[in-house]
Amino acid sequence: MTSAAAALLAAITVGTWNGEWFPSGRAEHRAAPEIEAATVKAAARMIREGLDAADPAGTNDIILCLNEMRGPKVARELCAEIGRSNLNVAVISAYRRRDRFDMQQDVIATTLPVADAGWSRWKNAKADTPPRGYVTAKIVFSPTVTATVYAVHLKSNYGQTTDELVRRNRRKRSLAIDQLMEQERRPKRKRKDSPPTPVIIAGDFNADKWSPSFSEETIFKSLEQAGFVNTTEALPPDKRATHPGRGKWHNSALDYIMIRDAKMNGLPCTVSAEGISDHNPVFVNIEN
């Protein structure tokens, strides 16, 4: 086997997608069962298209970071419908919203072995406490390398009608990312030749690095200073948008895959969500 072929077989396709109240598309009420079932099938077909675009040979392992999933049952149904061998839910959050489970849960699904997994709410910061939290999994890349993966859905800009609300939403995003950066400070290696631990942070950041509207955001600088590579940076400006929909934030780059101590193999790609969600999924191949 050539070294190029070996590298291809070792590659992993990472994808992230915000399903927009998946699978009902509604915040508080369920759609009819047949409508939700059709949405799951359509979303699985769309995700398969993205995986095929990133990995035409279909040899890569997969990590999917998903936002706004209604619960464990639909997450498992979506993985089954995607139809990739060994693609299973590694972890799903259990955020609560008032007196019930939130309809916006985060998920990590993968074809790789999982050494550990869990979820957490963000640290309490009183009025500036970020909503939801994160899911995380220790995913075994190889016998000698275990990666840490986070799926996040940072505070949105919905309903920010004053400068003070804009500031507070921005601070909530900053506090969330700062918490992860504190958790993922580079450990001292016991041996210089020991492999580093790859870290992936993916999901809906609700901020566009290149938009003047988000010029005061600190999250991207914090990630960069901590050694993370913004994979979207490799795309030309006209290919970066993941939120093509209507309104103030149309054609924005809101969804990201950040990597540290892993190599990007080729350019990221997006596919149309075909109206299933207001976000398009993003996929990128990495190598450990």
C-alpha cells in the first residue's frame, strides 16, 4: 500500500449541522409523525450527499456534531437512516428548558470507538450564563491517539433589540469558548515523542468571523491563540456561508469545525440543507 493510500484510509470526515428544531422545524409543538419521518429521511439523504462529497470513496470514518436535535430517539433514527456502518450516537445532551426537556439538544455521533462521553451545562455566570452547554466525547482515532471532540451551540442573536442585548449575547458566547479553552489547555507531554491529543470543537457558533456585525467578537481570537485552526478559513469568501436563509443574518458563516493537533486533508465543503433547516452542513476531512 502506498503512503498516500494509507493516509486516505486513516482520514476521518467531520461534519457539523444545525437541524433547526429537528425534526419538527417548530419550537414548541411536534409536527405530524409522518412529516417528521419524512424529514428524517430527507436529512439523512442530505447528510449522505455531504459525506459523499467529502469522501467519494466512502472509506473514511465519521464524526458528526449536530445541534437542535429533539432527543435521543430522533438522533438514533437519523444515524440509522444515514446508513453508514457503525454510525452510532456517542452522546446526547439532556438540557432542560423551564419544566421540560429542551427541544435543542446537542449530539455527537461517530463510527469510531468511544472511550468516554458526557455533557455539561456552561458554568454559572448569573445573568450572563450561556444557554445550553456542550457534549463531549473521547474518540479513539488509533491505538495511540484518542481525540477530544466537543459539539457546541453558542448563544444566538435572536431578539437582540438593544446594544445591551448585543453585548450580553456576545459575552455569553465568549464565556462558553473561554471555558473550553481553560479545559483544553495543552498538557505537558511526559515524553517529547508522545503524540499530541487532537481536539475538535464544532457546531453553530452564531457569529461570523468575517462580518462587520461581529467585529467585537472574541471567540475566534481565543481559539486561534489556543492553537485551533479554523477550517473554514481555507475556503474563498464566497464559499463560507452556512446560513443562507432570510433576514439579517443571511449568507453568514455561522457553523465551524475547529481543529487542533490534527491535519486538514483538502478543503471543507458544504451542501444545501434543501429547506430542511436554515443552516447548511459543513464537512471536512482530517488526519491524525
